[in-house]
Amino acid sequence: MKSSAEWSTIEKVFEFNPAASFCGTFFERLTQMKNGIQFTFKESYNISDLLRIMELLRGPGGCPWDAEQDHLSIRRNLIEESYEVVEAIDAASPEMLREELGDLLLQIVFHSRMEEEAGRFTFDDVTDEVCKKLIQRHPHVFGDVNAETSDEVLKNWEQIKNQTKKKKTASQKLQAVPEVFPALLRAQKLLDRTAAAGLKADPESAFELLSAFSSALISGSSEEDATPADLEASAGKLLLYAVMLCRSCGVDAEHALLTECDALVERVTLAEESLPRSQTDFSGLDPESAELILF
């Protein structure tokens, strides 16, 4: 327990509200670990405060876990937080979205702080670059280019992007699609760019290829000399042609699959409610009934 004199000294450094239990706990821990650190507790914080907090956490006497992290160790966190933002958007929850956007922003600040410590760039450099990019790619707003429709805006955006990144050929544009994208999203991006380069498939041709490779996969799985690599190749083509068919019909394959995944969960949930209490799965179900749930 600290003496009244010690608290009086500390309160000159911190603005502390004793009525706030969270601040009280955090406050006491901070003063024990970093006596004299300059930080002001507030009712409302801004981006400058977040940058300062990250500096303290990563700095001498800060948080051991935060100080030990590098780009690779928290790479997964960035991916997970991005997906949680998407989940919040799909849930149409402003409260959830506000929280998840904050968590995602934290990851950006975290990575930027690492680079600042290494002397390569700062968070200000990140914001400077994206501001310049937005100004450059909106010449219809910040320049004298005319763009009356969204299609014209997107066309200008792609042209400027390709010029600045020096991506001129179709293969260069395809290679620029990140390999770390989820496979379905990457397939859609690649097909968008092949179509922009003049390589388009009509729905009938895509359906014929889809049917052909569906048959090839089924027949191959029953052949004794079929290797796992053969089956994987057929499955890969089958999936790519399914995405191609969706695109040629104007359907977003990613969103369509997500929607159907949700529908599958709902079907299984409803079917599960009709099971006897003693039964925990569908192992005794006949094939026709199982297919009604799956399909």
C-alpha cells in the first residue's frame, strides 16, 4: 500500500479518476512498473494517444510480450482482426464494427511502431503515402480529369495503379495478385484481370468444362492408378471453372459460397433438433436423408 505522500507525488504525473475501477487498476500497475512515466488518463483518446501507448508498451520497462513481438509473430493477428471486421460488417452491428476497427487499427500501429524502431518508416509515413495515393488516383476530384460514372472512376484507378506500379502486361498484372490471398478470392482476382486483358469465357463453355472435370474427378477417384496429384489437379481445375462460371454469370463466388455455408449450418442445426435426445450425431441416418440435409 502506498503512503499518501507517494500518491500525491504520482498524481502530479497522472490525471487519475479514483471512481474509474479500470483506470485505478491500470494506474497502480503502471506506477509500480514505470515510476514517473508521463501519461495522462482521459475520458476520450485519439490516434496520438494510441501511438504513445504503443511506444510505452514496446519501450523500456513496458510490456514484455509487446516488446518481444515482430512482424511475423503477430502476422496471424492481423489476418484474424481483418476477418473480424468483415464479420462485424456482415452482422450490421455498429458497436461490434467500432470495436473491431479499433483492433485492426492497433495492428497497423503495432507494425508501424516496429518499423519506426528500426528506423525505416513511421506511422506518419504510412498515412502520408496513403493520402498521396488517394489524391493521385482521384484526378477527377483533385485534378482536371472527367469521370462521371463509377465505371469511369474504376477504369482511371486501374490505369493509374498500373502506371505507378509499372504493371503493363497481362502476366505482370496477374503476378501482382498476392499469393497469400485465400484461393477463392485469388481466383476471382485473377479471372477479373484475365477478362480485362481480353480473355473471357462464356457461361456455356465454363459449364462444359465444369461438367467435364466433375466427371474426371469422380472417375479418377475410382481408378487404381490415379495418384493424389492427379486427383488434386482435376479438383483444382473443377474449382477454378466453377469460379469462372460464377463470374461469367455475374455472381460473386466468394459471397455465394459464404451464403451457402451459412445455409448448411442452418440445415444441420434444424435437422439436429429432430434427433432423439440420446443421439448426438447423424451416424445412423440413411444416405437419402443425409443428402436432404447436405444438399
